[in-house]
Amino acid sequence: MPTSVKLDSKYPNIDTIKVEIKTLDDIFTDLQVSDQSCIKIDVEGFEGDIFKNAQKVLNHHRPFILCEVLNTTDDYPNYCRILSENNYIKYLITDNNIKSHDKIIPHERFKDWLFIPKEKTEDVLLLMPK
């Protein structure tokens, strides 16, 4: 059974259901999110769509974002640009540390990235083990 839209074309005889799709901007508005938040994004290559439709969230709410970046995705330069334009610092999470990167570059082994608003990085990094 496929676990993402990208796989659906390989399984033409499966049943489908329609699901409502909401942007992060819509979700934050609907839930009236006003406090600090952390978002986990794991959408199997559709990260670009998420970030493209989250301008209000990125500009005003400034959440921490934990995001899976697969080495099979092609859209990472676009959301890297969006995060940079919104002053987010990008960190690759490895086995024993997190390392800042200017650009998102998918890693063969490590998939999770932490995106932190620039103005909040010092406070967060103080909590990280050395």
C-alpha cells in the first residue's frame, strides 16, 4: 500500500479517497495559534508546497521547524530560498550534533533538519549538548 502521492501512479487499481488540504497559514488562522510553536514536516518530497504556502506563518509566527529532507526531492533549493528570505538558520541533525548550513543539501544518511528563526538561535543553541 503506498504511503505517499508519489507512489500512487504505481498502483492504478487502489481505492482512493478525497482529503481536505489546508496550508499552514490556514491551519494557524483556524486554530488561532499565537504562542511559540514547533512544526514537524514529513511530507515525502512535498516540502516546497508547504513552505510556499506558509508565508504568514514564517513571517509572523516564527515557529521552529523540524523537517525531513529526502535526497530524492528536487524542490529543496526553492524552500531553502524561502527560509533564507524569512531569516531562518538551517541545521542538519546528525548522530552527535547539529551543524549549521547556508544551504539545504540532502544528505544520504541524515534526513532531519532543524530550521530556527535567526533571532531565536542563541537561546536554543545554549540548550544543546556540547
